[in-house]
Amino acid sequence: MLHLKLKALANKIRDKKLRKKVMELMENPTFEINGKQYSGLPLDVSPAGLSHHHCYPGGYVEHVVSTASLALAMCNSVEKVYHGKVNRDLTIAGVLLHDIFKPATYAVSENGSYSSTRLADYIDHLSLVISELVRRDFPLELVHIVSAHHGDYGPIRPHTVEALICHLADLMDSRLNGQVLSAATYLTRKAVGEELRGLTSKEAFEIVYSKAVEGWKGVAKTLEKIKRKREMHKT
Ligand SMILES: [Fe+2]
Ligand SMILES: [Fe+2]
């Protein structure tokens, strides 16, 4: 079943045909290479990165939802402040699909840590999604948005407003998430001498905030709270 937050975002796409195509791919994010079917981790439990950002269960959904909210804020800015035109349908569809095959390149081991699959040694998530979007006959404008989402480091730079928005929102969210995670990891190590395994962004934001408001004492208190919460979830 498709995660409700992803479904709600897909429902914002007004163009029926595009919405249906996006939903189909999100509900069944699989592809075939040499007759072999690949699927990977389910979208709702997958991370969206292995080390720098959203590298915890559920990170994929958080990344897509946050990137969409940043992208829609940029659409508002384009329309309301600059009186420019932007296609929201394409922007939302681009955000929803930009990393759709990342989970297909991740594997989870028994101790819960993530690694990349054998497939990922041969092909990256961007090449996978571009080829599948072309195979499924998605509009060229959407193929462009997705293929340009890595900006200067991808196969093509953004050439449309929608592609630029998708790239910037993606970058902004991954930086925001990654930097808060690394700040929280640093604060945790400094406060208690060890790291907290599998830190989520919600926990990381709490740790960083507690340092700003209550100093090191606040960090230690927040860490205790997080540990207690985790224990409670175990039982
Ligand atoms: Fe990506
Ligand atoms: Fe992304």
C-alpha cells in the first residue's frame, strides 16, 4: 500500500493521465533488466541515503514529503512574488519520482544497517529512473525534471523552471537533513562520549534545539529522553 503522505501528494496532480502514471509507478516501483525483475526496499521503510542524509528507516518518505513542501513553497514564490508561470503538476510529479529507484539500490542487513546492492555496483538510481520513465512513456518535460535533479553533477543541468525548483528543493532538503544529523551526532559525542546509533532527523532536530536553548545539560537531558522512548518502543 502506498504511504498516505505520498498518495496525498500524488492527488495534488490535476492532470488525470499524469496522476495515473505517477501513481502506477509509485504503487509498483519495479523495473526489469535482462528479464530479471528488480524492486528493492518498500518505499515506506526505506532510507533515502546511506550515510549523508535521511539514512534511517522512513527517510525516503520524509525526504520526498519535505522536498515537495519546499518545491511548492518555491512555486508560490514564482507565482506570487515574481508573477512567473510554473507547472505544479510536473513539479510535484518530478519530486515524487526523482529518487523512486533509490530503495532498489539499498539492502538491509540483519543488524539493521544499510548497504548498497550488487545492482548499485553497475547502475545508479538516476540512470534507472530515467530509463524507466522513457520506457513508460512519461512526458519529456518530466523526464527532464528527473534527469536534471542532480544539477551540475548530473547528466544534464535544469533547463526549465520546474526542473530548477525540483533540483533546488532536493538539494535544500538533503543539506538541511544531512547537516542537522551531523551536528546532532557531534553534539551527542561531545555530551556523552558516544554516538547514538540510527539517529533520525526528528531526534537530531530535538538535540540541536536543546543545545541552543539549554546548553550541554539540555543535550544530555534530550538524549536520556530519546533513549527512554526507544526502550519503550522495543517493549
Ligand atoms: Fe537523486
Ligand atoms: Fe533526492
